[in-house]
Amino acid sequence: MKKLKREAKIFVNGKLAGILSEFREGKNQRVVFQYEEDYLKGGSPIGSSFPLTSALFEWDKLPPFFENLASEGWLRKMQSEREGIENEDTLGLLLANGAELIGALSIISYER
């Protein structure tokens, strides 16, 4: 059984859309996104590859949709150094800096 490592609440225009979870065991990783039930009743998909459904979306690594929300270049390097997060840790950088992304989405670190 993989252990929960990190979670994030995904907001669209300030409304909770779903939860993104990262599970790890050794070098194995699994990333899961699931919409919140309330959001399914009247929200819009967070992206074209995320239709509104109660089903889980699962991957072996952070999918490109979320990868592409992170900063690049000099800004990514600066955020990485400032937060003490490895430059390759995209989810870590999003958790530390995702509250003020460009566009409608926000990513906020979440602990149950």
C-alpha cells in the first residue's frame, strides 16, 4: 500500500473543485485527482482532459496539466531556492507558490 505523501486543494475562481493527492512507496509514485461532490453539481471542468465525473483520475507522475502550472526558468529557480525545494519537485513548488497562479486555478497545500 502506498503512503499518502502530500495533498492539495484545487480551487477554480475561489471554489473548491477537488483534491490532488500524491502517494509514494520507495521510488514508486501515484498521483490522484478527484472532484468534490459539490463542485460536480455546478462547476466547470478544470481542464479539457478532466471532464466532470466522480471517478478518480490516476497517473504514475504529476500530469502535464499540473506540471505546466508551475513557474519556469529564473522564477522557478528563485522559488526553489527561497522555499528550499528541489527544482525538479513541481508539486512541491506548486504547493508553496500555487495560491496565486495566473488564471482561475489556485493550489493550496492540504493536510487531513
